[in-house]
Amino acid sequence: MKEGVHPEYREVVFLDQQTGNTFISRSTLNSRETMEVDGKTYPLFKCDVTSESHPFYTGAQTRIVETGRVEKFRARFARTAGTVRKN
């Protein structure tokens, strides 16, 4: 590879701001902030959403959908709950 053309590929700490979980991965991103993990200093990248906090991965999305279905059912049949049919 040519020298000075490619960005530096190094280990970076990713911090999920919603859950506080951290994980180390390799990346070329630059950051002014650093974080010390196990006695070693890494560049820090703060993530708004990761697989630890995203509703699709945590299953919260299905609970929201189910809640909406139950509420629709109750709203639809609440009108007919107290009525009696005449024959």
C-alpha cells in the first residue's frame, strides 16, 4: 500500500448513550474524545442507537404493535359491549 494515502485503521470504543454499553471495534474514524478501557486509551465514538437499544433488536417494537392491536380491538367492540340484540 502507498504510504500516507489510507486512513489509520485502529481500535475504537463505541458507547451506546441510551444504555451505557460499550464495545470495542476497529474503525478509521477520528475522534477528539478518548476513553480508557482495561488500562488502554482508545478513541471514543458516542452512538445514539445500537443493537442493544434499538426497538427492532430488543423486541420492544413488537410489543408496541401488539399494544396498538389490542387498543384497536377494544375501541371497536367497546361500542357493542353493552347492547343486546333483539330477535
